[in-house]
Amino acid sequence: AANPLAQFVQGPRGAALDAYWMPFTANRQFKKNPRLFVKAQGMHYWTDEGRQVLDAVAGLWCVNAGHNRPKIVQAIQQQAAEMDYAPPFQMAHPKAFELADKVAKLTPAGLNKVFFTNSGSESVETALKMALAYHKVRGEGTRTRLIGRERGYHGVNFGGISVGGMVANRKQFGAMVSGVDHIVHTHDPKRNAFSMGQPEHGAELADDLERLVALHDASTIAAVIVEPVAGSTGVLVPPKGYLNRLREICDKHGILLIFDEVITGWGRTGNPFGAQTFGVTPDIIVMAKGLSNGAVPMGGVAVKQHIHDAFMNGPEHLIEFFHGYTYSSHPLACAAALGTLETYADEGLLTRAGELSAYFAQAVHGLRGEPNVIDIRNIGLVAGIELSPIAGSPAKRAFDIFLDCYEKGVLIRTTGDTLALSPPLIIERSHIDQIIDTVRGAIRRHA
Ligand code: PLP
């Protein structure tokens, strides 16, 4: 078959690839040997060379229902033909309300107001601004401090990188949002290496929040933001009791608890949200990715009623919350999300990770003992396989294994020297076997 990218890819697949400055990519390495997808269906991608690649990361932790699902495709096609755009400020369209209602029914009890954005990063900024403004409208305007966690990832905007705790995402950019501090991370391989599911040790690490309260005083702290499972920093599953303890300390001091569920949301851990899997309800949930199955960019923020209601004062003709995006609740995104939620419901996908997690855990932990594997972490349908770095070349071993897996027909992801798996929730056992066999082969080839 003719190469559909022939017109773009000239000579050694190089010249016409120049203009695009790729995000979070080793640009020079990529352009020497590009990896291009041109088609997707179900669990698979196809490259421009016609090779089939099994998707073990749901695109980028987002295509939870699998690729090109009919109800999502149809919803997008119909919406595109019917109405392209409607302004979300002082105007709306019906699907925005329908979607918010459906999302609110899936979030933990009490979180029943939903604000829409276009990405995880925008959702993070929205949540942080809501938290600050909430305290202000209640007359506690001294609560201006935001607390994140070391090794946290909350997108790439200034608020997100400030509360975030991944040094590479911060060090190039100088000044951060002021008044931010961080609690310690929960990664403790000495005590918890090769834990299946939640690690036993580390609930007490939540007490680090008490240290920051003692340092700054609770009256200056607006909110704490954490990922229930830290994803981009290597799949760090919360120790048993840790999130409960964090919740207790927040309650004790009137601090809002924000869960960034951009990865853990939409079925990844066996429930619609990680909050439900871990039995801890935050005040605010940040979501994106699986909300629209990656088909059209979309994010959202779900909040407790009382947070929303605190804003509903003053003259009724005045705007209550001075925040929003031109493309908040975009018709195409709402249509895609409604098609996504229907697909999740039809196929029971939001609980399927729980059904498959034992098989997945056994398979992933079967890599224990392979060369350089120093830890394996998992929950639901997400796993991290940590490798010892090549001396003097951090992240190189994992990157080489990623390239090897890709050549062998499996797409995985890496962060530092951790391999991450986060497959679409439609995955079958045979796919799990193929992923693990491929990863095992690559790990051995790069020993
Ligand atoms: N928050 C978390 C926990 C994430 O994992 C991500 C992306 O991976 C984001 C925020 C940022 O989302 P986006 O890339 O859509 O801005």
C-alpha cells in the first residue's frame, strides 16, 4: 500500500519533519528515526510503514475505552456537522449540562458540581484557583498557600509546575508561583519494593503535612494537591492508610484536599475514580484524559457542593468565578465525552480494571528477577517496572527498552528508568501476555 505520509517524509524521512518542535520529546533523536502512527483501532495502532503496534499505555494514559470506538466516532461526526461551537461565557449548549450531570453521578458522593476545561494542566490551574478563591469568598483570605508533594506531576502550567515535584519540569523555568511548599513523596523501595497493590509501609508519611502546618500555620494554607497514584513520576501507589491520614489532617486544619485524578480517573484503578478505590473523598477532583477517551481534548474539575455554593452570593447578574476558557465545554469535546461515558457503561469498563487486576499483577510481577529490575509497582490496570540505571546515563536503559518494544510491536512509556504500562481497559489476557513477553525480551536484550 502507498505510504500515506510519503508527501511529508522526504529522503531519509527527515527534511519535512523539521518545523514541528515536539513536546516532551528528544527531538533530534526522533527526527533521525521517526515513529509515526497513522491509524488506530481497539487495542492497536498502525505505523506509516504499515506495522501493527499493541497499545500498552492507552495512547498517553487517556484512551481508556480503546481506539476509534463507534459511539465516540459517531458522536463526534454528528456534532461536527450540527454545531461547531457555542460560547461558554453567558451562553451554553445542552450537551454541557448533560455531561456535567453524568460526570457528577460518577464522582464520589458530594462532589456534584463540574467545571470544564481542555486539559489536565488547565484543570489543575482551575482547581488551585478555585481553592484560593473559595477561602477568599468565605472571608479567610489569609489561606493563600498551596501544598504539593515531591515527585508530583500536575501538568505544565505555572501553578502545576509550582505544586509539582518533578525537578526536570521545574529547573528550566526559574521563578515559580510563590507561597508553595511540598510534603515528602511516598516512594520507599527499601521497605516496599515489589509490593503487589498498595504498599504496607508509609501511612505516617502523610504526617509531613503536620510539619508544614507547624511551619506555616494552617491559617495560611488553602489546599493540598496530590495524585492518588503518582503516574508520570513512575507509578507510585499510595501506602495503605496514607490517603486517609492526609484526609484527616486536612479536615483537622480546614485545608482543602485536591486529588489530581487525570490518570487515576475513568476506570484506571477499578472504579470510576481512585477516590473510590482508596475509600477517601477529596474536596476537589481534577480530571481529563479518559473523560473524552483522548478523542477530543477535554478536562474537568468536580467540587463539593459547599465549595460551589460559597461563590453563589452577591447580585445575581454578576459573574461569581472569574475563570474559564474559550473552549470550556466545547461541543465537540462534550459529544466525545458523552460517547465515551456511554461506551464505558455499555461495556462495564469503569470496573473492568478491578476484574483484570489480579491477572495483570501476576503477569507484571512475573518480571521480578529479570536483569536490572529493582522494583515493580501496580494497582488496577497500571504498573511501573523500575530498572537500575546505566551508570552515568540515567533514563537510557529504559529509553532503549522503549525503542526495542516499539520495534517488536508494543507501545510502552518510560519515565526516568521506570517502564510504565497503562493499557486501554478493553485489554484481554492475551494482550497482557504479549506485552509482558515483549517487555521481558527487551529487558533481557538490554541487560
Ligand atoms: N495531572 C496529572 C496527574 C497528569 O498525569 C497529567 C498528564 O499526564 C496532567 C495533570 C496534565 O495533563 P495535560 O497533559 O492534559 O495538560
